[in-house]
Amino acid sequence: MNDTFYCDAMALMWKGVVLFVRSWAVTMNVLLWDVLLGIRRHWFFAIVLAAAFACMFMVMAKSRAMYHHGEMVNYMLTQQLDSLRIMKGH
């Protein structure tokens, strides 16, 4: 294989990347306008969606707090067991 094949392959890959980025930009532009117009026209749905996200994050925070509390209790019990082992002389 010579360098021409690599140059052609790189040029073809570059064209593919440019095509992908352009189509992705058009898709994101259309999606942005759909979202903005959707919020303006369907404001009740937007409020319900925002409330659902808020509830989801509250549940996630509560779950994380419960996990952290369990880890702290486990750590404290381990420390106490280590202290008892030291006092017992093992």
C-alpha cells in the first residue's frame, strides 16, 4: 500500500465526519426549535416534566443519603469491633 491510499482514505473519512457533523447540527437545530415551541404551546406538559425531574432528583438524593447513613453506621460498628478486639487482647 502506498501513501495515496492513506490520503484517499483520510479524505473519505474527513468527508464522512463533515457530513455527520452537518446532519447532527441540523438535527440539533430542529430539536431546539421543537423544544422551544413545544414549551410555549404545551406549557402544562413542560411543568409536569419539570416536576417529574425534580421528584426524580429528590428520590435519588434520599437514596444516596440512606446509603451514606448505612455506610457511616457500618464504619462506626467496625471501629467499635476493632476497639473491642484490641481491649480483649487478640
